Amino acid sequence: MAIDMCTVFKSAIVQALPHVQLVVDHFHVVQLANATVTEVRRRVTVQVRGRRAKAIASGSCATG
């Protein structure tokens, strides 16, 4: 049975169908992988360039 990665779903299905083989659908695996890559990319960008790197690099930072 293919399920969402939510632990609530897993618990309910395992309780109701103890011998079922659970499989996570590929959409949710890819979604989690993309979110993780984005989080790491943002963290590294902040560490390397600083918090306001995008605004400063694009010239959209207002100077006064």
C-alpha cells in the first residue's frame, strides 16, 4: 500500500492491517528531498554570502 509519509497514516494502517507492506509514494519522497536541498542551499548561502546577499547583489537594497 502506497501512503503519505505522515506517521499518523502509517500508525493507523499498521494497526488496521498489520501484515501490509507499506511503500511511500515517489511524489512525497521527491518533495521531501527537494525541501531538504532547498533548506541546505539557503543555509549555505547565508553562511557564505551573508543574510542580505540577494538584495545587495541585485542592487535592490535601498541606500540612504
